Amino acid sequence: MSASLVGIVLVSHSAAVAAAVAELARGLAGGGDLAPVLPAGGTPDGGLGTSSELICEAAKAVDRGAGVALLVDLGSAVLTVKALLAEGDELPEGSRLVDAPFVEGAVAALVTASAGGDLDAVAAAASEAYAYRKE
């Protein structure tokens, strides 16, 4: 796998939801070398919530030097990631909170990152998922 792929972290209040969305994104992104994507869901003890520790561990694990896109589900996940970004030294350089729908955005982000898109392209693809029509 190329060392220059954008990494993706999926932050959810639920470990099961984050893992399922990561699995779905991997499955829909197709074969070949995929960009690194990891879930960061729930609390370290397995409860519902968000964990700075789990988010930072996942971000460091997917970081290949091309940036890390963090997609979040709702509420405190947004606040936790914003706080980590404001601290400036907890997340890898080039980490970015991406405003996107969680499931559709994760798929679009992984497809774009796996195709070699830079962080701006990954964030744009994920954000554009807000416009997906389901009717």
C-alpha cells in the first residue's frame, strides 16, 4: 500500500456502529489496496460515548503522512474531535474533522482516499455525500 494515502477514522458513540461502518466502507470500496480506515467507537470499557484516547490511537495508526480524515456520528463526537484538534498535539499533523454523513461519507472518503486523493479531495467527496438522493 502506498505510504501517501489519507487515513480515515470513524468516530461513533458505539464501538459496534463504528466497526460496522468501517466494514461496510471496506466492502463497498472494492478490492485492491485500500486506504487505512479504523473505527474509534465507544469508551475504553465498552460503553457508549466517545473517547479521546481511542480516537488518538486510531488516528496515529492510520496516519501515513498524507493527513487523517475524521468522520463523526453526532454530538459529543464532534466536540471531542474539535477539542483534540484545538489542543494541537494529540492528533497527527494534517488531521481534519470532516463534515459529512457518517455512513455515506465514510464510503465516499474511503473510495477517494484509496484512489490516491489528497485530504482536500477526501473531505470534499465525503461532504458531497450530503447531496445523495434516496428517492
